[in-house]
Amino acid sequence: MTTPQVRPKWRPPLALIVYAILITVMALPFLIVLWFRVLELEAGRLAPAEAGALLAALAVTLVMGYVLTRTITAPINALIARTEDIARRGRSAIKPPDSHGTREIAVLSQGFMDLAGQLVDRTDYIRTFATHVSHELKSPLTAIRGAAELLRDDGPDLPMTPEQRRHFLDNIIADADRLGRLLNRLRDLAQAEAPIAEGETRMTEILPHLAARSPALDIQIVGDGDAVLALPLETACIILSNLAQNAVEHGASTVVVDVATSRRCAIIRVCDNGRGITPGDRARIFQPFFTTRRQEGGTGLGLDIVRAMLSAHQGTIALEDGEAPGACFRITLPPAR
């Protein structure tokens, strides 16, 4: 998609507008003095009072010019230069301008720095994500290609036994299924990254959906069971269902959802009694495609989908440190309206 462009036409620079106004202000006392002298048909030197008034007007105008340059023109030019620098050098150039001027320009500068940081983070994420996707797709495609070549080369000279043929065909089907699961999860992740409609959901509405999607789990809600969450029902179900499914895959039989709300936020702790997460894996569980169940068909995108959905609703998720067996995730959401 082409970026919309500002219609090219001549536009006066800010400095020209500022100094034109100042020159006009400075010229007013001269014009007033000249007007009264013409009316009164007086000639000769300026009176001391007139000269003093003109010098005072000139001094005030110069001070106003200095103030406007320091507070408006210079900070805006500095922000423009920083924008061009970030476009060339990326993250290393993201730092506040040396001068902010007025409060509004300071707020504008901070908003620009935040947006630039988010865009750079997004670019890095997409670059890393594309590398992971290509790697994850390459492995099953290579296996399928190898098995297909062996089946193609089957002939009278080196006949393949029925067991060997079935083995290679089973490998092709298994890898094709893995590709299908991966593509489905990528589609889910793309939907999670897209803007989602706002809404609110009570925890009591979510529980039946969780029980239906994970019948093998004993799901318990403690704390504020009637809490209202700032999430649509479908989104809340997807988030908690992914966490419940992870618990099942790691041998859990019980999941406890502890809900606490305040005026500032809602905190949901989702804890299970499964095998837990090893210390070596704790720092990597939110990385796309990281999974300890690759042989069983795990894609490593479940927690990334959860993270993306929560981020779209200004929420966060983190893995808590705990001494009890199992894993415990902490979800933080803004308060419901």
C-alpha cells in the first residue's frame, strides 16, 4: 500500500511566518509616529519620548523573536532532523531532541519517540518472525521432498518393500499435517495481531466455554468470580483456552483461575498442577515457535497468540516464579468501564 503523500505546493516555513509577524509588530510604532507627524505637519528631529518608544518597541520585538525561536521554531526543526535521523539509522537514533520548547511540543516529541520505538520493535519482530517461519516450513518440506524422491526412484533394480513404502507415505502425511497445523496457527496469530472489537465479559460467562473446550481439566475459579474483564467473550475464551490446553499437554489435571480486580487493573492468575516449566525454558516460552513438544506436533505459537491478543487490549502476560509444581501465568488487564 502506497503511503499517502502531502500535495506538493509552496508553503511558507514557520520561521518566515514568525518573523513576518514580528516585523509587522515592530513596524507599528514607526507607522504610528509617521502618521501623527504627517497629520500635524511637523518636521525635525524625533522627540526623546518618540525615540524611546521606538527603541523599546524594537527591544521587545527582538526579545519576542528570541523566545519564539527557542520555544517553537528550533524544537520543531530539531524534531524534523531527528525524524530523518531515525529513518536513516533506526533504533540507535531514537532519543529525545535536545530542546522541547513548549509543553505541547514536548508531548508531541514524546509521542513521536514512543511511536518510533514501537515501529522499530515491530520491524524487528517481523524480521525475526519471518526467519522462524521460513525455518519451520523448511524442515517438513525437506522431509516431504526426500520421501517423495525415494518413492519416485523405486524401481525394479532397487524395489521398495511395502513396509518401506508405507513408512515414507506415513512420513509425508505426518509432515503435511504438521504444515497444516502450522499454517492454521499462523492464521490465528494474524487474527490476533489484527484490531479486535472491544467488549466486556464476566468470568462466569467464560467458565462453561473453558469446560467444554477442555473436558479433561478440573477448572476452578477463585477470588472475584463475578469480575468483569475488559475483553470480548471470544477473545477471553481463546486466551484462557490456550493456557488450559498448554496445561493439559504438560500433564495437568487441575487449573485454578484466581481473579482480583481494582480501580486500576484486573489481575488473573492461571495456575496448573502439571509438570511445570524447567528453569532453562522459562526465558524462552514466549518466543515464537519455541516448543518442548515438537515431536508431538507442537507449533510453539499458542503463547504468542495469547500475548498478541492481550497486547491488542492493552494487557500483558508473564510467567510467575513459584515453588509449587506446575506453571502459573499472571495476566494484567486494564479495568472494565
